[in-house]
Amino acid sequence: MEIAALEPAASRGGAEGSAAAAAESALPGVNRANASIAAKLRQAADILSAQAADPFRVRAYRNAAEAILAMPEELGLVAERGGRNAIEAIPGIGTSIASAIAEMLATGR
């Protein structure tokens, strides 16, 4: 799934925007940047699910979100040190989701 497909839902604000904000503020001890990316991945999973996408793909986005939330280090720092390969090395994150995350880190959306 390309990040551009997420943009319309994310830019509308409303329930999607407030859900991401709530996810960030409701996770004490979790890095805010990681929580923001995890919220976007969960949103992508919700969109894919609503589109009746492959359930394994939906689950992959949810698993990636959980993996990022569990990280003690900010994902941006990991990416700065090792690029997309370092993102792919995180258990639960594959090639296409790593690309989506790299774009989120580069563009902020």
C-alpha cells in the first residue's frame, strides 16, 4: 500500500485524525514519534480491512505497528543509522511496510 493512499483519510482529520492523536497521548512511556507511525500503520490496516484486502496483509500492518510500539529506541534514529535495511531488520516489518515507514519518516506523512 502506498502512503499516498493514506493521505486523504489522514488529511480529513475527523475520527481518523483524532484516533491518531489519541493513540499518541494514550501510550505513556512510548516514544511519540514511534506512536505516530504506529497509529498511521493501524490506520492503513483499517483502510485495507474496509477494502476487503488480504487478511494477512492487514495483519502485517497491525503487527508492524505493535513492533514499532515495543521499540525502546526512536525509529527515526534506527533509520538514520541503517536506512531502510535497518527498518526491515525489525521483526514484524517486511520490505513493503519498511518502504512505507521510510516515506513516513522522510515526509512526515
